[in-house]
Amino acid sequence: MDKDLRKKVVQMVFAGKDGHIPSSFSIVEILKVLYEHCLRFDAQNPEWPDRDYFILSKGHGCVALYVILHKHGFLTDQDIDLFCKPGGILGEHPDCTKVPGIEASTGSLGHGFPFAMGIALGLRLRRMANKVYALIGDGECNEGAIWETALVAANLNLGNLCCIVDNNGSAATILPVHPLKPKWEAFGWETQEINGHSESEIRAAFGRLSFSWEGKPKVIIANTLKGKGVPMLEGHGPWHHRIPDEQELEIIMEALS
Amino acid sequence: MSENPVRQQFADTMLEVGRDDPNLIVMVGDISHFILQPFAEACPGRYYNVGICEPTIISMAAGLSKMGFYPVVHTIAPFIIERGFEQIKLDFCYQQLGGNLVTVGSVFDYSNLGCTHHCYGDFALLKTLPGAEITYPASPVEFDTLFRQAYRSGLLTLFRIPAHPHSHGFSPDDIRFGEGIKIADGSNLTIVVTGPQLSNAVAAWDALGDMGWSADIVYIHTIRPLDTDLIRASVLKTRRVLVVEEHMQSGGLGDDVLRTTRDIPDVQYSSLSIPDTFVTEYASYEGHCERLGLSRDGILDRVKADFGVGHALQRKGLG
């Protein structure tokens, strides 16, 4: 579990007085491995034609993505300092019209995944080998568009598309979607299920993927914990969109030290 | 072959444009599948009968647009515009991606299918989206010409196809995206009309003359961007304007005409449109129009009721 990245998430949320800490914490390791080991990108040229595409369909987890983009040189210190502040480019949902490295403006759930499917189809038509990854939430799996996309991508045999489900337990408390693995298999996807906080498991799962223009689309169901790393934040509860005060900040930082 | 000549023109235009432009992609929700087969055969890999999942088709089309394609999404109007509205708003308009929506089932063309298949608020909805373009090509030549002019605009463009085209003959040279067309010259009344109702406006012109009205007829095929110069020039002259449209009163062309002419003194305004209620009766398209006054006689009655009897000064004839 990466405590340093989580600390940066909390510092941004505390300073910006906005953000979804638990939903960011559940995807830290997934993003870390993606950007360190899987995605091809050029932070100095975010529109590099040969880049791989990553779409954070569960846009409310964006603070974790901002921290990663900052780490890899897409964002400046000033960008981070101005999170949710006038003059800044970083808001509580990622905005592709403002932020280098963001491929889609997401936030309304169920949009980023079919958008990513369109990119994957476009890449196949252009005979480009770029890979497409979309990260969705298990709560987002309540959206009909997720399952429409699951149907369509399998029907189109889009082997260059990979979906990662951040299975952090949100849906279980709302409209349960479990078990996810047999559902995705029934929709015709190549399916893996892993511990979404184990960097070695995540890396191994990505390593097993074989992208192609024609083939089954791939899904990795990453079992995670919302708020992972700080007991006070864990689970789908009042901390979903709560900003810590100074005393709570101390408790969180202590838990991450 | 479609019985609707504008819809058939849509299929023909896709074929012709698609042969020349490898970036044109057509995506349908199981409608017009058979008339689009020539396109599908001529342009392999660029035709998709995606499925009955309109929001996903729209998001997916936006993804294709990001990759440099010119997507065309086609199905029945309410399923694109109303069900897929948020996808249009966020995935195309907010992300500043261009694309094309071609709808059939304009207004109540699917008359007896009821409210689920009616769509008379589409202008209003799309006008809330910054950058969205709205066209209403009500004859084959208008569709062909407007599509060719606008499909690569980089903006989201609606082409609203009616099942009942008007009978006025245009040449391609008459059609310019964003520009209205003066159909008749008059002096004391402006009729701003869009869609199939152009036939009724032209049919009413002589009878209006007998009532003392010399009418400018301004035809609008592009609702947005609107040719405000042409409308203002006419209303500045006539100081009376009747807007005739197959759209709900709220948010339709009439609202735009009011806004466009608000600073012109002493303008009398009237409109023939669909009241802000659901059309619930079962009737043919013609039956609905007749009941709502969207007819030649309806135009005459509305002019008489709202403007009285005129005193024609000049009648230059129909263009």
C-alpha cells in the first residue's frame, strides 16, 4: 500500500476543501502500476499519437489521478496548489479541456467507458496498436451504459480495450452488482479478479493481457477497499465526500505515517 | 429504398460522401439498416448497427470523433435527443468534439405511435448546449447540401429529417448553412417558416394577398446559427411577424425570432406552433397538423385573428 501517494491525496483535498478521499484511495495502486509499468505516454507531449489511452470513468476518484499525473510530470506544483481554487485547472472531476494527460471529462458515471470503447474502435480502424484502459467503479456498474458497453465491445470483438473495475464495495451498500466475475464472463469478456491493492498482483494481471485488434475485450476486477489505509475512512460511509478538519487531518496523517 | 425521400437522400449522401471521405462513420440504432447497406458495402468497417443502446452509441461516437473520425449517429429523434441528451451535452459539446446526429421521426411523424415516439422539443434542448448546430433539412437537396457543408464543422450538428418534405424546389446553390432563404417579397407581413410548413406558407400567400397582406416569406433550414440579419431586415420593413414551425412553443424558432427582433419598435408577433402540452390524440401527421392549425387555413386564421385585415402596398410575387 502506497502511503505517500495517499498523503498527497489528503493534502490536496484538505487544501482545496473538496474531493473524494475514499474513492481515490481505492485506486491508488491501480493507477501507480498503470503509469509506472503499463501505459506508454510522454508527459511533455500529452497528445503523442502513439500513447496509450487511460480514461478514469469514475471521475470522482480524480485526486489520485492528479497525484499520479503530477508524479510523472504532466502537472506542476502550482497546478496541485490551485486544486479547486480560482485560476486552477484541477477540479473535483477531471476535465480534458483543461488538464494535460486527461483524455475524457468524466464525472457523470457511465460516460467514460463507452467513450473509451469509441477510442478503441477508432484505433482499430486506423490500425494503430495503442491500448485503451478504462477504470470504472462497482457503483458505476449500476449504470445501464456500463452493460450496454460490455455488450457492444464484446460484439465488436474489441481486443484492444481493457476495463478495470474498482470493486471497492460501494455498490454492495446501494444496488449490489455481485458477483461481478461471472457477469463479465457471461458478457463475453476475458476476465481476471485480483487484489487491487497488491502491486504485484496488479502488475501480473496487466502482464497477462494480450491486446489485439480482434479479440475478447478484457476486464480486471480489482477487489479494493474504499478509503484503504485509514480505518476512519474505510467503507462506503460519511467520508465519501467529506473534507477533514485539522484534527481529522492529523489522525489521517498519523494513520499513514 | 425509403418512402421518405429525405431519408433516402440521407442514405444516398452517406454513400457518396463516404466513398470520398474515409473518416465518415455511420452508426445506427437498428433503424434505416437496409437503406444504408450500399454505404456499408462501399465503406467496409465504417457502418455499425450498434444495437438498441442510444446513450452508449453517442458516447462511443464521441470517442471515434476524438480519434479524428466524423461520426454520424442515426435513429428515431427522441431516442437520440432526449434519452441521449446528457451524452450529447458532455461527451460531444463539453469536450468540444464534432459529430452529427441525423434523426427521423421529426415532431409527430410517427403519429400513431404516441408520445414515446414524438419529439417536438429538440430545438429547445439542443439550444441549451453551447456550440450545438441545428438544421431542419425538409427536402432532399437541403439534406445533401447542408450535410456536405456542415458534417466536418468540428461541432455537434443535428440534421432533423421530416417524413413529409415540403414541395418547394431548391437548387444546391440556394442552400447555404446558416443562411435563410427569401421565398417571397412583401411589405407588411413577415412569415418566418421552417420545415415542411413551407408548403403551407406558400399556399397561403395568394389568399393573404386577398386579405390585404403582402407577405415576406423567410424560410429557415438552419435553426442555429440563425440568420438573424435576414429576419431582422424583413421585420424592420413589415413590423409584423408570424412564425410557423413544427416545434413546441417553448424554445422553438419563435423564441429566437422574438429575441432577434426585440429592439425593433412596434413589432406585432404571432406564432403557429405546438402548444406546450403532449400530443395525445391518435391521428395521422396531417391530422395532427390540421388540429394544431399547422396548415394553409391555419395560417390564414392566425393572421386574421392576430393581425386583422391588412392593406397590401406591394406584392412582388413568389420567388
